[in-house]
Amino acid sequence: MFTLARRRVRTAALALSAVAALVLSATTATGATAAAAAPAAPAPAKQGPTSVAYIEVNNNSMLNVGKYTLADGGGNAFDVAVIFAANINYDTASKTAYLHFNENVQRVLDNAATQIRPLQQKGIKVLLSVLGNHQGAGFANFPSQQAASAFATQLSDTVAEYGLDGVDFDDEYAEYGNNGTGQPNESSFVHLVKALRANMPDKIISLYNIGPAASRLSYGGVDVSGAFDYAWNPYYGTWQVPGIALPKAKLSPAAVEIGRTSQSTAAGLARRTVNEGYGVYLTYNLDGSDRSADVSAFTRELYGSEAVYTP
């Protein structure tokens, strides 16, 4: 049986260890100064698929992603780190969707200088995942193009404010219809993605290939499939090619949960990724312990190298 991707924690759970904010002259770690941090040094070159790590920031630190390098050549084991997760919430008074951060996501963003910038300086891209929150608001039920565009502006403004590298869409847990909201429509996600790509033409937009939005990528002669940089399988421990018109280089049919997907399965999925010419390998739930054996299981197949953990 497939195991649904995430064991979500809606409450704060274990807070991240307190991290002292980097003192910047006359400003804090948020806003324009955070986005203007030192440019990333080129990561040592490696050949192979793009590797992605979702981090449950209710429980774990984003910095875990930067603790793994390849024994051969010293390149990053992971290329993309995803902050999991912000939410699309619903204001019942104004009847509008809005972007919400729980206290742990907010802490990561507020401490961008110490939680995000160190990864980017290693050459690791940092995305913000956005997820439904049981309130009826989702990516697939905006009542108008203007409403979709307004939410796209909230997303792109957040990317700019905190110096992020892009946005990831995960259409789960919306519970469409709650609070009098509408059911999924055909136009909503198309309008949202089109507006977001116009707002941030050089940033990453990725798709966790699940939910009503993922099957509604075309409307009125406009297909936004090509607006995505990546799309991936949402079921860990399995192989499933995302049903989106993107080249293999942008797709991850493999998905693993580190510490729960067996090392043999992770290795087999990585081997198949390479053998079948796909360009992305998705992982979830990298925690703070030494997971070098789990990570090496797939880096050996993807890059021909063991992974080294540096606390």
C-alpha cells in the first residue's frame, strides 16, 4: 500500500532550538537586508540529478540540509531545501485567502540570516512550501482571477522580503467547502501560477503533485505546466511519474522519507532515477541525527559517492 506523503503536525510540536540572530548594522535579519546577504560561493561541481530535502520545521532545523556533502569532490548532497510549511488560510470576515506562517515557520523566516542564508551561501536553493490548513481555502477555489493574483502577490512579496529562492505548492488539507468556500474550479490554479510566474520570472516554482490543483493546469487555452521548474511524486517509498507535461530533467518519480523508507528501497529508486533519465530525487523529513547511512544509500546511486555528515 502507498503511504500518504506526510504525517502532518498542525500544532507547534517541538520548537526549533533558539538561534541567535545575526546582528546587522541598523537592521534585522528580515526585509531587504536579509535578501542582500553575501552571494553564494559556487558549490563544488557534481554530476547527477537535483536532490531535494523537505524539512518539517515544527521539529527540525533547516541547517540539517547543509550538513551533508559528498565524500568524492565535496559537493552538496542536497541541492534544494524546502521549508515545510506555510499555509493558505481563510479570513471569514473578508472572505479572502491569505498566507499564514505558524510560529516555527515565522521563526525560520525571521532568522533568515542564520537559518536560510548559510544554506544559500553553500549553493543550496531554499523554497517555501505552502499547504492547506483545513479552512476551505486552497489553490483551486479562488473565486476570481483578481483573488488568485492577490494571493500570488502575497507569495512573491514573501519570497522577496526573506530572500527565498521560490515557492512550492502542496494542495492538501484545504478541505474545500469549509467556511462556505467554493469547490475546486478549473481556472483558479492556472490564474495563480500564471500571476506568480509573472511576478517572479527568475525564481523556482515547484509542484507537489497531489490534490485538485495538480489536475487543473489548463484553462481557456492557457496551460501553465511549463511554468513549473519541478514536479514530484507525493508518495514516499514509491515510484510514480508526475502527470505533468515537463521534461524528465524536471521530474522526480522517486520519493523517500529518510529514516522510514528502507535504504535498499531508497537505493533502488535512485538507481532507477538515473537509469531512466530523470533529473530530480525527492526526500522528506531529514532530522538532526546523523543520517549519513540513509543519505549515502541514494547518493551512491545518484552521484557515485558516499555522503559525509558534519555536525
